[in-house]
Amino acid sequence: MTSRVFLPLVVRMTPSFNSGRHPEPFGCAQGKLREVSAFLLVLFLLCALQLANAAPPNGTVISLGSGSGQAKSQVSVPLFLTPDPPSLQVGEISATITFNNKDVSFVKAEKGFLLDSAGAAFEVKSENDPKDPNKSILHLEVATKGEPRQPLHDGLVLTLAFQIPAEASAGAKVDLVLEKVSANDLSAPPKAIAVLPGKNGTIEVMSKDQAPYVACFFFSH
């Protein structure tokens, strides 16, 4: 029954393959359909491969946003937490952030609104890199407090403020490199959670005629 319906349809479609002169034999049309099917299959596989490469890594991720400012201005850079799976109860996180201190200097850290709902506290310490005097290292720790302890939520954890000095060169970009990331759950004693360093942050020094930007939470997270 299926062949009786399919054959006339193929014959009607085949004139478009040979400029409308004569219908091509069924075998020839079937071969061209196989070529089209093979092409579509290759296209599908290429798209799937591209999506797989663009997919975020599996696992809990700590990542940084980006910002910019002119000389003698202050720039804010967000720090994000993404638990994976989303139901994972993260009780505390820690990380180091290394950056070149020629064009920026660390000022302070402010907690995101999500930390208030979780009853969390944080500490951020800055020191010069003992191996490189041109670099600084931030040591940060965030943990929930109280009983019963609440987990850290997905989203903005901290906002890090940096100062751009007057002598900073326009166009300079400073990389904020995440290292030594770790996390624990709410167990007693706490158990380690596999955590990955996500996107590093950047600070760009803008010229006087350029408008500074700051990474939007909804698009950078």
C-alpha cells in the first residue's frame, strides 16, 4: 500500500532534477534522495558536535564576570556559583584569584543578596604573589552559618571591587584567573564536592571617550 502512494509522488518531484524535460527513472531519483539524506545526516552531526563543544562542563562551577572602567575609577566583578545538579546542597566554597597588579588593585568584596537568605559569611584576603611581585592573589572563602544551615544558592555570591590607577594604560586588559577552587556540602563532618573553575574574569581599561560596561548577571551567568 505504501509503495502505491510513494511512486507517483517521486515521479512528480523528479522533473525538478532535470529541468522539467522527462521524468527520471525511479532508481535515479532514489539515488538522489539518498544523497540528500546523507547530506542532511552530515549536517545534523556537525550541528550536534558544535553543541556538544559549546555545552558547559558537568559539575559544580565557580566563575567570574567581567567589567571595565576608565583610569581612576572603580570596577565591580561578580563571582557566581552554579551547583550541579541544582539540588546539590553546597555549604561552603573557596578559591584563589590571581591577577596582574600593575593596572588594577583590589579594594573590597561585597556579598550578593543570595548570601543574606542563606545566612552566609565570607572572607577575602589579598596578598602579593611570593613568586611574582607584579601579581596579587585573592584568597576567598564563603560559608553558611547557623542551625539548621542553609545551602548556598545558584547565582551571584560576591561582588569584587577593583581600583584602576590614574597611570593605567587605555586598552589594557587584566585577567582574573580562578585557581584552587573547592567546595563542601552541609554534612557533619562536611564532605568535599567536585567543583570546577569556570570562566575567568577580565577588567578592561577604557579610554576617556569610551563608555564603561559591566557584565549583566542574566547573560553572563
